[in-house]
Amino acid sequence: WGPVHFYLLDSDPHEPDGRTQDSVQAAWFKEQIGTASAPWKIVLMHHPPYSSDSHHGSNPEMQWAFTDLGVDAVFAGHAHL
């Protein structure tokens, strides 16, 4: 979208292609972001890699090396209140 590339990742534990840094989904993402020409790269997902929420907490499987991959921001939810 203009100067921004958005990447939607499936952070659900039931994702058939996996959600770890070495999953099929991660391989797809690394390939896509590696060819991105936009100056801004944003990742969106539901389950946050890091969270201070005491009910849901962080999701270590989604703690990918986003900065090293050139991601500018990661937006997640899950803690609805």
C-alpha cells in the first residue's frame, strides 16, 4: 500500500504451516520481505510475541528476529481489555 508493505502472519497455534522461526510460514515471510521494495514494512498478527498481559502473556513461538529481517513495526492484539 504505497510506501508500506503489510505482512499478515497467522499466529494461531493451529496454523498448519507452523508459527516458529523455522516454519513453512516463516520461510514464506522471509522470502517475501527479502524482495520488498517499500521503505516501511509492517507485520500484523493476533497473538503478540511479547505482552505484559497477565492472562494471555507472550508467545515465544512468534518471537522471530523481525528487526534483523527489516521489519519496522509489529502490531498484535489478543489482550482485548
